[in-house]
Amino acid sequence: MTSTPRTQGATIWLTGLPSAGKTTIARLLGDRLKAEGHRVEVLDGDEIRRFLSAGLGFSRADRDTNVQRIGLVSEVLARNGVLSVVPVIAPYADSRDAVRARHEKSSTPYLEVHVATPVEVCSARDVKGLYAQQAAGELTGLTGVDDPYEEPADPSLVLRTQEQTPRESADAVHALLAERGLV
Ligand SMILES: Nc1ncnc2c1ncn2[C@@H]1O[C@H](COP(=O)(O)OP(=O)(O)OP(=O)(O)O)[C@@H](O)[C@H]1O
Ligand SMILES: [Mg+2]
């Protein structure tokens, strides 16, 4: 009988402002990892909010609950050999720290990638029109504008997407995974 070698999973959390590039990088990275034969899941914030976190809003408490739920799912996946890529804003440092602690408890690798696109660049990209809506007074509580974003103090990687193509950003995350022996 042959057995498949166990692969090491990990959570790769991409945190950053709206329109920073989290989803774009996660998809490119996910596609590359899949093509290389890895087991991969991309847990995107927008999709998660439609089911696992349906009903949650954007208060501090709800944002934390959302991040803890995603953190739980991602840790379970990663502990079972999946590379779990999480493009989710996660604006509060204590929420991210709780997710990190959950991973440390089970000795599951957790990498925090700060997609550090400046707010001026994000608001010029404005993929979902949120910055324009906020400026027009049609929306309040936009992360990085009139809602907090606590920058990671000690991320595994910082991406300056305003100086890179999406492919270069995704490749930088892949290089980090290789450096950590995860791919
Ligand atoms: N180096 C880069 N990496 C990622 N995205 C980039 C880069 N350079 C330019 N972009 C562009 O920036 C935009 C980022 O949009 P994206 O939806 O990925 O942001 P997001 O961080 O997921 O935002 P949200 O939090 O609103 O979901 C895309 O249009 C993408 O093409
Ligand atoms: Mg996104």
C-alpha cells in the first residue's frame, strides 16, 4: 500500500486597507500553488461575509467576530495540510493576535503579510467605489479613512504594491513560503 506524504499546511493572512490588493494577490498566489500541486483554499472576506459571517456588520465587535471565525476555519484547514490564503482586512491588532495565538497552540504555521498600499493609492484604485461613497457622505466607517486600521507591528512580509505588479507581489509571498519550507 502506498501512502501520500503529509504536506505541511499554513495560514497566509493578507491584511491591508480596502483596494490594497489582497484579493488580487491571494488569487494569483492560490492559482500558482494549485498548479504546483498543493492543497489550497482562499478564504475571501467578501465571500465569507455572505455565509459564515452573514448578519455581521462592521462594528468593532462584529469585525472581531468575523476575523475569529475565519481564523478558526483557516487554522483547521492549515492544521490538516492545506495552504489557506486569507485576504481579509482584519483591522485590529488584537484580533489578528488572537488568530496567531490559535495557530501557535496547535503549532500550525501562521504568516502575516501586510499589503501596505498607502490610503491615497487605495482610494485612487477604489475597486468597489467605497472611498467615493465615503467622500460623498453615503457611507461611514471605512477602514483607513473614518474607521481604524492598526498596522501590523511585526509582519512576516510587507508588500508595497504601488511599486509592483500583482504578479510580483504574489511571487514575493511565494518566496516567503519557500523560505519557510512550506512549499
Ligand atoms: N502589486 C499589486 N498587487 C495587488 N493588486 C494590485 C497591484 N498593483 C495594482 N493592483 C490593483 O489594485 C486593485 C486591488 O483590488 P483588490 O480587490 O485585490 O483589493 P482588496 O485588498 O481585496 O480590497 P477589499 O478589501 O475591498 O476586498 C486591483 O485592481 C489590482 O489590479
Ligand atoms: Mg478583497
